[in-house]
Amino acid sequence: MNDGFVVWLTGLPASGKTTVSKELEPRLRKVCQYVELLDGDEIRQNLSKGLGFSREDRETHLRRVVYVAKLLSRNGVGVIAAFISPYRNIREYARKETTNFLEVYVKCSVETCAKRDPKGLYKKASTGQIKDLTGPQDTYEEPLSPDLVVNTEELTVSQSADSIISKLRTMHLISSS
């Protein structure tokens, strides 16, 4: 069985994490026997229902995600984890707890994220309906030394996925074919 890996996409809401993940998943399925996409909204609904958005709740939620990613990757699964994961300490925890870890900073300005706003979160934050939106209202600690940066203001979704695949190849986590 091949070693699994964890591609951890972090960035502001609406930076492109889910979009890039959904582009990446079928491409990885062509070169990996097992691939699993863990998306923030879906996991929160099914694994962390009832948790809020305080720092403590966010960290509890992400520790659960790390545990699932660890179980999957140690059993040969290529894991794509798309989470805001706003705190450096939790991303470092994910790196320590898993093997073959690739931190991808999905970089995008708050202004561009607010323009994209597919879920209307930035609009709700601006009207006071949301009080803890990461970026404009709550802390997002940018990665200090991510393994890869994909700037979604400059790269297309396809180019972003290409960059991740290229990095996985240089790390010898997927084949070059």
C-alpha cells in the first residue's frame, strides 16, 4: 500500500479553498488509488454539529479534522482538507500529527474575498448579522512558511490545482505519470 498524504488548504472565507479542492480531487483520483476530500462545511455539519465559532470551538473542530485526516492518510489515502483553519498553532498540530503533510496557503485579499462572497458571509458581517467572520472580524494568522502558496487573485483554479500536483510530485507523494 502506498503512503497517504494530507494536502491542507488554508485561507480566508471565499479565497478559493473549496473550488481548488474540487478541481484537485478528480485529478488526484487519476494517480492515487484512494482520495478523500474533507470540506469545512460538510465536516462541520456532520462531525462538529453544535460547535460555534469561538477560538476554543474552532480548535476542537479542527482537532477532529486532523484526527480523521491522520486515520485516512496512515491507511494510504490522499486527503484534501479544505478549512479556513485560522490559527497557526492548529496548522502546526496538523503537521505534527500527520505524515506527508502539505500546507497550501490559498492566498486572496479580504477585498476580493468579499467581492466573491458566494455564501453571503461578508455581507452578513457588514450588516452585523455575523460577528465572528474570519478576516474582517476575527483573526486569521497567515502561514509564515507554507509549503506552497496559490494566489487565487493571480492564478486560475486549474493553475492552482496544477501547482499543488506539481508540489506533490516534487515531494514524491504522487507519481510523475
